[in-house]
Amino acid sequence: MFGIKLGLEGPARLLREFLAFPEHGVRVIHVAGTNGKGSTCAMMDRVARSSGLRTGLFTSPHLIDYRERIQVSGVMIPESEVARGLTELREICERLDPHPTFFEITLALGMRWFRLQGCELIILETGMGGRLDATTAVPADVCVITPIGMDHTQWLGETLGAIAGEKAGILLEGKPAVSGPQADEARVVLEREANVRRAPLDFIEEPLRGYPIGLCGEHQALNAALALAALHRAGVSLRYETVADGLSKVEWPGRFERFEGVKGAAGPVILDGAHNPHAARVLLKTWREEFGDRKAALVFSAVCSKDIAGILEFLSEIAGSIHLCPVDTVRAVSTEELARFLPSGAVKPTFHGGFEEAFEEALLTGSPILVAGSLYLVGEARARLTGGDFQSCSQ
């Protein structure tokens, strides 16, 4: 894995060696932020495809299959091309010092595939932060910053302003940028950095109305408005018919994803990878929009370094029962430790050895099931519900 190495020199060198930079004329939209990055990227990708463009979409982490991270016009990179690309990359990496990280290698693999496939628009989601994220080594035409919150504080800083400074690092000299609504502390940092770089920055603060959106939650209308603003600045032709088609068909697995008719379940199963307090607050709001006062059988887990108490403060409000389990990663938090983060007044949790055991007990409650708190947990759940082969990964 070679850990996490923030910096642009390594990924830029790998992209150069692997001939993976985009060709002249290919438009690149770069997305940073704390919450809503994936949904916003998915919307841009789907609307651009409806507009007739061949798109490359790079996101992380994956839920089930590594190849989810690299998609061309909605199709994952084939296994044979992953094998071919990684074989060639292995030879390059053996002579590089320091050795590229897992994320840098995946980025190079994706960018090379997008080039070979003749993508006309590439949408890149940052892995973490922005200023020193590997994706920032790719020259962008439009920069997008979704709402910023407290996450990855050990890497990005202990204050909202410090984190915003890292996210603002994707802004480029003279290139247009759009931002979702921001807290005052984050907004002033973005404005300052945009001014330094002479980057025209617009804040998109009104939700999109009048279009069907395929993702649940009122917040998705704001993500849609941000996505369309970015596409417009990238020169994508937007007509009502193509926008409506794209937004109505957009899918983003693991974000308030609903499964009906699950064997043994008395109601729907909802998967949502809410892994910070801001996302948990949005999940709470969306749950109440969909289910009113009905309580959930909450299957929950989290990894170390997350604000688990902050997440559970919101999720415990809608939990009629709480089923704790560890996730399949070295960063897993034990069930006993998870329980210590529950707020006073929360229902008494039950402990389980893994997701399968926790899910089976949740089925017995007769309540709609909510699987949340970690994308790793959501990945395990989605693999079970779709018959996929879960591929665990810590990055």
C-alpha cells in the first residue's frame, strides 16, 4: 500500500512515465470537498453522457469492486485492462523512488484508460484534501468544491479554515471554479485563495428546481445545481431534455440507496456511507423525509480517526435498535469502543462479530434497516444484497 504520501511530484512523475496525462482538448473537471463529492461527480457524468459526450469518471473509494473507481461512460474498466495496465505500471514503479502509493497507481491506471478510450470529458474526485492530493497533478479546466466539514483532521487540519485551505489548493490560475454553500469560516478562505489565483469563483447556494433527480434527499437538489454550474463552465451544452434525462437516471451506490424486497426483511433496506457528522445530519433529515417518525434497525460500524460520537449523535435519534459490528479493515474500531461513543439516552446496542451476524439480527426486528457509518460496511452490505464479491481496501 505504501501508505498515504501527500504531494504532487510523485504522481506527476508517474503520470508522465505512463503517458497518462489527458490529450489536448480534453476537458477536466476536478472536485474537492467533504460531503457530496461523489453524488456531484455522478450527476456531472450522467448529464454529460446524456449530452453525447464520452466521459471518464475517477472516484474513490470503491464499495465492492476496485474497478468501480475507473469508469468510461458508465462502464467499469475491464479486468483484462486492469491486469495489462498494472503489469506495465509495476515495471515503472520498480525504478521509482519513493515507490508510488496505491492511490497514485490507481490514478495513473485510470488516466491512461481514459486517454486510450478517447474520453472527451474527465471528472476527477480528490481522494483527500486537495492541495497535495494526487489528482491535483492533472491540469483541470474547472474546479468544484462541495460543502466542507470536519474530516481527516489528522491530515488536513483541526479547524474548518485549515481544511478549507487544503481544499482550495485545487484552484488554478485563471480557471473557473464553483462552490457549494459553505460556512463563513470556510467561505472566506476560498474567496481569499481564489483572489490570489485570479480564479473566478461562484458560490451556488440555491437548489435546482423543476428537474427529476434520481437520488434521494433534498440536499441532492443543491448537488445538482452545483453539477450543472460546473458543466456549464466546462463548455458542455445543456438542454432541458438532456439535463432531465441525465439527472433522472443518475445512480450513486451507497448513498441513501434503497433495496426493496430483501428476503427476510419486513421493510426496505437503506445503505448510506455517512462517515462524518455533517453527512450523518443529512442522512437523519433524509430518513425523516422518507420515513417520518418510523424508527430504523441501525447496523453501524466505523473506522478509527472518524468523529464517531458526532455521527452517532444524529443516527441514534432514528434508531429503534442498534447493531454494532467491526468492518473488514485494519482501521476497524471494536464494538465495545463503538458503544462508548453512543450518546446518553440511546437504545442499548447489541454486539456482533461481523456484518452478516448484525444484519441477520436486524432482519428480526421488523423495522426498516439502515446500514451506515462506514463505506466499508456499506460495501459489505451491498455485496450481500447484490451477490457481488466484496474487495476490502483501506484506501
